[in-house]
Amino acid sequence: MIVNRIRQMYEITAENVALDMDRVTAAYERLDTLLENRRYLVGDRFSRADLTLAALAAPMWRPPEHSTRWPLDELYPHEIEAFRARFAKTRTREHVLRMYREHRLPKLDARGAFAATPAA
């Protein structure tokens, strides 16, 4: 019952899902084109544009530097994993993960000191 209400409230229909998948695909294609010959989205250094893209795409790519502990891969529906796989080799994905690696501040522990980073 709750699932049906949520689907209705957010207008989740097969048609809207297909349209949204097309929109995401178009956005990734455009971003990949922008990132073809540059390190950052705007200019030659990290900017709000990079921060925004990284923040919005984090749930899809689950960077380890993010403070969220993402659910295990096997807990996601197959359709979500298949959708992620479509974009797994994109410049955009690599850009998002690199922004977290290179521009995310180290985590602080309970005392306010930099937390130890696990060895890679």
C-alpha cells in the first residue's frame, strides 16, 4: 500500500522511468564530452560545479571517501545495478570518484583529530 502511494505521489510510471533514464544518459554523454580534454568542469581548478556533480552522483558511485556507509551491492535491485553498469566506464564516473579522492577533507575522529586512513 505504501509503495503504491509513493509511486503515485512521485508519478513513478514505466514511461517516466524510461524518460528519466534517457535524461540521465544524455547528461552523462554531455558531461563526458565536457571532460574529454579537461581536468575540471569549469576552468582549471576544483569549483562548485565539480562539487555539485560529485555530491549529486555520489549515491550512484558510492565513493569510499564519502561519509555515508552505502548498502552492500547485493542489496540493490538488479535494475539499479544494470543501470549503474551502463555508466561504469564513463569519464563522468571517474571524475566523480577523483573529486572525492583529491578534494574530500580527511575525516576527523571523536576528538577532532584526523582519523587514520586505512591502507589501500
